[in-house]
Amino acid sequence: MAMDVRERKESVEIAIEAKGGSVASVKPTRQVQTTIASKNVCVYYGDKQALFNISLEIGKCEITALIGPSGCGKSTFLRCLNRMNDVIEGCRVEGVITLDGRSIYDPKLDVVQLREQVGMVFQKPNPFPKSIYDNVAYGPRIHGLADSKDQLDQIVEDSLRRAGLFEEVKDRLHDSGTGLSGGQQQRLCIARAIAVNPEVILMDEPCSALDPIATAKIEDLMLELKENYTIVIVTHSMQQAARVSDRTGFFHIGELVEVGDTSQLFQKPKEKRTEDYIRGRFG
């Protein structure tokens, strides 16, 4: 990888031990271009309201982390960003979400095209029961991104290289993707996501099923990928949010309580609920 989590120049120097205390160096506020913006987003599952008036701007080529206790709505919000909630019976989304200024709920918008622009990596690695090659080639094939076998081969190789996996699998591209280790499977899923050249990558607790070594590789990969992609990550680990994210949003009981530069949020949270969560008083 081009840079290691512990060595990156702009790292947020935060140490959190058992959710207690924090030491941070605060970076100056950045002026960034917004890729995704939500305004007053509410989500309902039948008669139950899961999200309340979520307004959040996500910066281009940044990593935004969403943290909070289990069941607080962070994964529900993440699924709004590529309309994955559409497939849940009884789910209703209100409010406005835009990608590059255009509403993702525009009736003229092709949802398939939206999910090409906004890829997703899930909590548990879910490679297709196909070869490593076919896992990565699947998206480019169905979207018609390659005009020849040589072009498809190049897309597969480039995607695997960007996911930091090519050197480990180049001699077994036609072996099953399900035969890889957990960390390799997750990097394969990331390669599959970026093979269609998305603008945004959503990651829903992508390291929760991985060991510390595999987690470190995924975190290194996220830092490298943000040079070209906007990344939104849901994580239960405040340490992970501190290590990799530029901005962090804290969710609690369906509300976005606070959002800001990661260093600021951990060192000097503005809201008492944020401070209580960071200090381990609940959650």
C-alpha cells in the first residue's frame, strides 16, 4: 500500500482505550466539494420511524465514518444512499438525497445506474460462488464496460491491483472466490465494487468479521482508495473511525446528533450525548 494507517501524514492522532478519554490533534477545517447531501431524511418501517430528519453533507474523496450504538440508524441511513432500502417491504424514505446535485429519487433516475455509481461493501464478505476472475468481471460484463476479452482482463487486473489483492491471487484467478481467506474475500468484494468505476463506495462495518491483521489491510486500502473515491463507512469501532476517517457523524436513536472533523468530534464534542458515548457512559 502507498501509505500505512499509522504513518499517514494527515492522521488523526487519537488514542481511545475502552471508550475512555481521548488525546487528539485538531486539523484545521477543510473546504471540500460535496458529493452526497441529505436534507431532512426520515425513514419508516411500516408505522415505526427509524430515522429523524437526517441532514448530512459528504465530501468528495473523503472518508466519512458513521458511529453510534447498535440499532441507532447508521446502517439504515447508509442504505438510503444507494436506495437499497427500496427492496425492503414497507420501508418508506422521505426527504431529499442528492448525488452531485441530482436527487437520487428522481423518477427519471435509473436505480441500476445509481448503484453503479454508488457501490456497496457489506459487513460479511459475500463473494459470488464463481471464480475470482468472474467475481470482478461480473459488473463490467453486465454494464457493457469492456468491448473485448483483453479489455475485460485489464479491468479485472486493475481492480484487483487497486484492492491490493492481485499479487496474492494472480496465479489462481480461475479458482473460486469463496476459497479465499476472510480478509481476501472482503478485498475481492471491494475489487468487485470498484470494477464498474463508481464515484462512491459505501462500507457497512466491513471489518467486523475480520481479524486485526486483515482489518489493518482493509484500513490501509480505504486510505489509498480515497484518493479516487468518496467513502462512507459504518463502523462500531471508534478506534477505526479515528484511524481512517476525515469526518465522523454520531447517530443515536435515529438522530444524527453531531457531525464534524473526526479530530474535533473525538476531542471536543459539542453535544453531551456524543461525549457520553465516546467516554463509554452508554452504548
